[in-house]
Amino acid sequence: MKALLVLILGTLLIAGADLASQDFRINTNDKTGTIDKNTDPRSNNAMNWVSTGANASWLPSRSRWGFGYADLGQDSLHRSFWNFPQFTKRDGVVEAVYTTGGLGLLVRRSVNVDGGSFTESDHYTNTTDCVAARSLAHIWANGGASSWVKLDQMGGNYRNFGLVLTRGALAGYSFESRDSVTMCNTRWVSLLYASIHTLQPGEASAFEWTWFWHGDWEDFFEQSAVRSKQFIRVKSNSYTFVGGETGSITLSGAPAQTTLTISTDSGYNATAYLNTVPAHDDVLDSRARFIIEKQQDSTPNTPAEGAYRVFDNQAMVLATWDTSTDRNPGRERVGMGILMARWLKKNPNNVQVRESLIKYYTFVSTRLQEENGFVRDRPIGMGRGRKRLYSWPWVLQFHITVAALDLNLTGPVADETPLERFMMTLENLYANEVPSSHGNQEWLGRARELYEAHAEHIAQRGVDYREFEVNFEQFIVAPAAVMLLELWRYTSDDKWLEAAKLHLDTMLCFAGKQPDYRLHDVSIRHWDGFWFGTDRMWGDTFPHHWSTISAVALHHCGKGLGNDTDAERWPRTADGIMRNNLALFEAGGKASCAYIYPPSVNGRNGNCRDHYANDQDWVLAHLLQIEEDNSCVAGR
């Protein structure tokens, strides 16, 4: 018999309390035995850490905290759900006895001065609500007996909520109820897989965890070690190694002799996942060759001539049939152009890259942009699409990167220099008329004027972020931090650093510390498999290339701080994020836009790469950006 436990993380307020201590106020549902409410009295019960139908109307009733199902065979289609229990409350203990088929289930919950023992939504309603009353769930369910869940309050306003196993083991998690209704603004109904062997008639098995409030990651791990005798923390100095490198692994937690398996002589175990990748330049070279040979559209006299396009690694052809917004030749695919431009800057004698980049630059300048600098959603001749502000900064990056190269541009694309095209794009972004003439100093002054005005607006709004394609996400927060930190490094004005700190703290809430290269310091995302992949799957995408925006922010912070303690810590974290995202690339140059981390999403098999090579090359573009900046700093 395999058992699954539902894990739902979220927010709501309900009156009353069935279990209470100085640290917990907990409500259970008299009819179902599920958890309706969990609040922290020390935070004035301001936030409920559990989701119910009141704050997540799409939430199926059988998916509340405490429900689940067991595999009792084919007769029940391998899913026997437990629903309505015999329910008792006495002496500070709540018990619910469920029966499904031939299986009996006893759920016992209690609280004491140290915490509570029982089970636990990740919704993105709007920025105000998220920052005040929502949480981010960092799940480590592949750790066996040393599995845990850490919920961070999105705005960093209250103590955080933690769960660690004290008995039994987990064997992964999966998602359900992700669809066109919930879309990108809720993460899941998550089911935790309890590792329970097949039970014989009359046999029993037990599974326990404990809850506790905590502060940062170190506090979480320290408390886990105190509260669970089977907890083992596995920590590596890196989770992705370049071939030939050596590393170190440290273990702490359960007191007993340990081996690298990693199990203790008491029978407890923990798991870590490390990765090895080729040297960075080898990854970059093979990827650039693959893009030139496989992903550049060479069909003459067509709207996409010269474009870098989505590639189907299963069919081994350009996915020209798929022209939806997130798969067309524009938008995120500009990242391939920035990668190629940065790679050419590092390898100026690479003729193939140079010729390919000229074709692509011609495409962007004459097909993806209009004469006034307006950035189109898709190239001329493939429909206009909608105005999408994301595309402007990407094209700006592309022009300014190409401006540093000595490209032999001919024909209409040579009518303006890359720097002139940069200024036209910049002015169009901020909806101003393009000045009739410029000198380089005038351009620089104008660009700085526009940039500082934008940064002032970001600083004034703080964490009151505008909703965009997703109501609230790391990719809204991290670019704000990057912009302020870049301006700080350029001007040496500490007011920009002070403004950036709030965004950095918020950004870091999205990243976990699981001992797995796909998860460690990689920000939570859970929709890109659907929008950018061939399999159209929702669910956690770990790793994901936009977490490297956080790496850029941390890099700038560390470099600007000089001798500060964080000057060593943040670049090291940034390097780890970059390395972990190299898992999206293969030695021969193939790439994947998304890795669906859970083994199951809505009943479909996960734990796999998507077959589309789409927008993942921002990883390599950011890697080269950081590498070049490191070289410049070292050369001063």
C-alpha cells in the first residue's frame, strides 16, 4: 500500500481554535478532520499558513490539509481517498479515524510549548496580499527520513513556518489541480509521497512530523536537528562541479556514525543530488555551434529569415509549426542573440559565429523592430501581436552588446549604428521622441537620465510591484534589484544600494536550500513547462534559467561591496546558481527550456526535460556577462 499526503500552503482567517499554545492556534474541521487554520500568536495571528476554499475557491474539497489517498489496488483505480472520520477532541489532542476500503487511518495532532505535530498553499493573488499574507514553499521530499518543508512568508514580515519528519520517510511529491483555471497564479495542490511498504492484513505503519516557527535558513536547519533525531543536513560546497574539480560535503544532525550513503547506524538516511558538467567554454562552444547549425532559420525571403528559433529535440527540426507567442521567433529568443554576441566578443576570430550573428542582427533590426525603435511581439509578416514591455530591455541589451563588436553590417541594417538603434529603442521604451542628432556623450547623458528616472520610480514603489504576466514572482523582483545595483555600481551613490536591499531580501525568499543541484538557490517557478515547452505541462521547473537573474543581482551586490563579508558570499551564491542551471544543456549542444521536477503533475509523468530548446540560453548569456564583468574588475 502506498500512501500520499496532501500538502497545501496558503492563507486564511477563521474564528476559534481547537489546539492552542503560546506558539500555535490551530483549527480543525469537525466534519472532515482537516486543518482549516494555523496562525502564529506572536504575530498577532495575522496570517493563516493553511489554504482552504475561502482563499482558494478552485481548491477541491478532497485536497484540504490532512486528506490523501492510498493505493489499494485496481478495484479502486489505485486511489482510495479518505474523507469523513470519527472525530474526537480531548486533553489537547485531536484525533481523526478514517476508513477507506480495508485500510484504517489514525491521525493524531497535538501541541505543546515546543510546537505542534501534524501535516500543511502557494498563491499569487496580488502583490499587496502576497507580501502581507502568503508564503513560498521550499520542499525537500526526496530526502528519505531527512525530508522537510520550509515556508517563507513572501514579504519577510513574520516568523517562517517549518516542518521536519520525526518518523518515517518521504519519497517525493507531485502536483494536482494545475489547469487553465488556476494558471500561473497558484502553485498547486501538492501531494507528499510517504515511503510505506506494502502492508499485510493486520499490519500497521507510522509516519510523523513536527511543526515549528523559525527565522532564516540556518535557524531552520538548527531547529530541525534539535527536533528530529533522524534529521541529517547534507551540505556541499557546490552542487554542480566542472569535470576534474574536487569538492567537500559536510553532514550534521542525527547523532551517529555516518557513511557517504548517507545513512546512520540508527537506520536513518538522507539523500543529496550533485551534478558534473563540462568546462564552461566547452558548453558555450557546443551550444553556439548547435544554434548556428540547427536553430537559425535560413529560409530566404521569409519573415523569420536569420532568426534563432525554437528547436524540437525529439523531431530534430525547427518547430516552425508552433508560432504561439512564447514559441515565435521574437520575445525570449533574443537571449540566443545576446549569447552569440557575447561569445563573439570573447572569440572575435570565430567566423561562423560572426556570420551567424550578422544575419540575426539584421533580422532583429529590420524584422523584429520598426523604424522608430518599437519592438514587435513577432516579426513583420507574422502578425503584429501585442505590446510586451519585457521585449524592450532584451533588445536594448542586444544592441549595446553588438555595439561593442566590429560587425561588417551592409544594406538597410547599416543605415543606423548599433548604438543609434540602442538609443531609438530606449527612447521608444520611455515613449519619447528620438533626438535628431546625438554625440556619444549626449547619448550617455540621455540614457543615464532615463535610467535614473526609472530607478527613482522603483525605489519609491518599494515592494508595491505592478502585476504583470504573473501577479507576483521572482522575475518581477530580481530585475528591480539588478537595475538599482547596476546604478549603484555606476554612480557609487549608496542610496541605490539602500533601495536595492529590500528587493534583494524579497528576491531571496524565492530560493531554497535543498541538497539538490536542480533546487539549491534556484528560484521557484511553476508555469514555464506549459508556456514554453512542447509537453504543455504545469508544475515546478527546477532548475529554470530566469533564476540566473538573481545570480546577476547577487554578483553586482558582491562586487560593489568590496571588503564586506557579503562580497565573498554573494558571488559564490551567484556562481552556484549559474552552475546549477547548466543542467539544462547537453555536451553536444542540445538544450531544454524546462525540467519538470515533480514525478507527476495532474497524473502525467514528470521528472523529465522538455523536448523544446526555447528560451534557456539566457543562462549562458548571463554566465558570459558575469565572466566579463569579473575580468574587468580584476583588470582595474
